[in-house]
Amino acid sequence: MKVCVVFISKPRFEAGHPYIGFDNEEYKRAVLERLRERFRDLEFIDEEIVTKYSHDLIKKIKEDVKECDGLLLYTIGQYGDPGIVDSGVELIELNVPTVLANYPYGGDPVFLKIYDKVKGKGYRVLPISSPDFKDVEKAIDMLSRILSMRGKRVLLYTLEEETGLNQEGLIELVSPDLGKPYVEKMVEQIFSREGGWSIEETYIDLVGTDQAHSWRRNEELYMKNLQEVFGIKIVKRHPDEVTEYYRKADQKEVGKIVEEWRNNAKNIHPETAERAIENAARLYLASKELMKKHHADAISFDCGTLFLRGKMPAFPCFAFSRLMDEGYTGICEADLDSGISALFIRHLFDKPSIMTNHSLDTIHNRVTYMHCFAPTRMLGLEEKPLPYEIERHGESHGMGAVPFVEFPVGETLTTIKISILKKKVAVRTGRIIGMVRDEKACRVKVLVESDAKKILENYDWDTFGFHRVSFLGDHRDEVISAARLVGLEVYEEDK
């Protein structure tokens, strides 16, 4: 990845800051040397120092910047020529992810003038002014991490048209828990309309009405924005491919994973079916093989739709948990916005995250974040895993096998959601105060002390929907900074 480096200053012996005789070239040399030592995976393109407006020079730099992945624009000196400000503005207007850095007591007026001219216009620019160069390095590290998302592929299994129920598939999904004879009777009742209900009456979202499927509202624009902002590609496949690889999974490998899950669990709910755990392990192996086949970094199943149509052979909750623990990304319900949010978190912070629904307690100012899966390595991919129990899926009321992960009390939880269609990101934080055990809704419920009243008043359902993506640590400021680099509008839901 290439980063152009452009310094803006005064001529060496011109009056102004930092002082007469300041050696621009020596300072530039020291900065580039330090950057190249610190970021060996980046190529820093050394540009001529801008000390006045030169049409030919700026034209040449612009051509170079257009070929780069990012830009470091560094104001290190100032004097009266307004052309150096115009030079910086024109480079930012190219809208390449830009770190606008300032050398205090040197480039301050130029830095302030440049940012004043570009702020609020949607440009991808992160301003940094600090006496400690480590803060500039942190910004470059953030830029590098964001750029590393480019070229990633998300594997999406969903249906593109309405389809009837696959009886065999539905029986396979739920019979480990309910027993095959019972399930066959249930399916028979579905088709005979006993009880006044039929599977054909269930709503399947193919247009983006479901908050998880915002990408369906305008798929062409969604994919265009996703490519522009993050450089990520979606690879859509038919769910029958999942079933094919699921059936091919090696039984010995399935057994090893089941034994590992069972041995590491604090507790196993007595009503969790052994075969449900095996099926989850089988789906995990199938998912890994499918990602390998399609060179994907993340995988998503349109879970609810596929369940209702008998196109999902097992509950994916344990599979997603293990994938997230291994540094991949598992995405529930074909919610690409949540999946991109999880990828964003993983690349920035080396941490997995949990995609959740949430329930507001506006009386006690609490939020319950809930879903039926969570990674165990929420503290970090190299950190000790959190304790977990093997439980049953929530909304299906006792079917499947899922990990009930215990989150650490007292830790800050940062919660975000990216809207690709509207190029916005929501962010909020709270303090974990416990876990909730309740048979209603999702199985894993994390209780967080947060400003629920403010969140309610600020809620923007049309943009962000119901799902949010949460991860451990207080990372509000870093999320906001990273959003600036990719041109996302920040929406602080709890402010």
C-alpha cells in the first residue's frame, strides 16, 4: 500500500514559524525515516516540500496522490503566502484517505486554515495536531488498518426469489431437538393448514423492508458505496452450496471439535441435544471450506429466511463464534451493514465483536444487548477466552446449540453500526453490569449501564435499524477518527 507524504512549510530563511533558518529537509528526512522504520508494510512516496503555490508542482503531486492509497499532509511551517493553504485544500479535495497532521508551533495557522476550508464537506480527512509524534504514528497505523480492508470478500448465502418449504431441510434442522416423528407431523400440519397457518404466509424480505437487509433497498448503490468506502466485494451464492459442503464435512474432525467445545464449556444445558452440537461443528467446517474456496474473509447466512424455507442445515451460532475467535467474521441474518461493522472493528482493534439486537430500559438507563452467539475471545484474539456454557437457541425456544458467553462486569462496551447506503456510523458506549438469563428472545444477554433515554430520543431506525455491533473497550474516539478517514458521518446516539 502506498502513502504519499506532502510537507507544507515556509522557505527556510523566510520569516515565520517555527523560526528563520528552520531546516525543512532535515525535519522531513527524520519523519520519513521514522515512518519507514515503523510501518514496513507501507510504501511512503516522498514528494517535494510545498513552500509556495506552483501549478506544475501541485499538478505533479496530484497525479502521484491519485495513484496512492492514502495521503499524509503535514503542516510544519507557516508564513504569509496563502498559496500553501490552497495547495493543501486541493490535495484533500482529491478525497483520498488523508491524515492532516500539524507540527505545533510550526504549521498551526496553515493547519487551521486548511481544515476550516474542508471540514463538514464529507472529505476523507483526519486532523491531528500534537506535540508527540507518536500520535501521528497512531493515525498512520489507523490509516494502514483501514486500507488493509481493501480487497476483502464477504461470502453471502441468501435467496433472490420467493421459494416454498424444503421439507427435508426443515426436518434435518429441527429433528435433533424435537425428534423426527414430531417434526414430520409438524410439517404435515403446516401444509394442511391445521391451526389456520401455513408456511406460505410467512414474510420473506427480498426488497429491504427487514432492517437486516438494508442492502436490498438499492443493491447497486450499496455495492458502489461499499467499494468506494472500504474496497470490499460481496460474493452472493445459493444456499444449496452450504448444504453440499455441510454433508461433506469429515466426521472425525466434527468429533474433535465437539469434544473441544464440550471440554471447554463451564456447563452444558441438559436438554441440549448432542446431535445439535455435532451439526454446529459440521457447519463450522463447511463454512471454513467455503471461505477458502471463494477466497473470502467473512461469511453470512440469511439465517431466518433460510430456516423458514428449510435451506439451512444447522444453527450457525457456534460456527460464527469459532470463526470470530479465529480472526474471521461470521455475519448473522445477511446483515451486511453489521458484517462490515464487525470487519471494521476487527481490522482496527484486533478484536472480535457481537452483533446484537437490544432492549432499552428507559427507567433505569440500561440497555440489554442480545443475540444467540458471541465470540469467546472478546478481549482480543491473543487474549484469554471468556468462559461459556453450551445452551440452546433463543427464539426457536430450545432448538440447536449456542454458546452462552459470560462478559466481564465493569468493562466498557463500545457499540457501533455502519450504514453503507447513507455513509454514516452510529456509536455509543456503556459499562457492563451483568448477564441476563431469560428465555425470551436471544440467548446471550449483556446488561449495560448506558443513557437509554438519550438513545431512544436519538434513534434513527431508517438508517441503522435494530442490530448493533458491540466490542469490549472504550473506543469511541478511535471509531470517530477512523470514520473521518473513510468519510463516514458520525452519529453519537448517546449524546
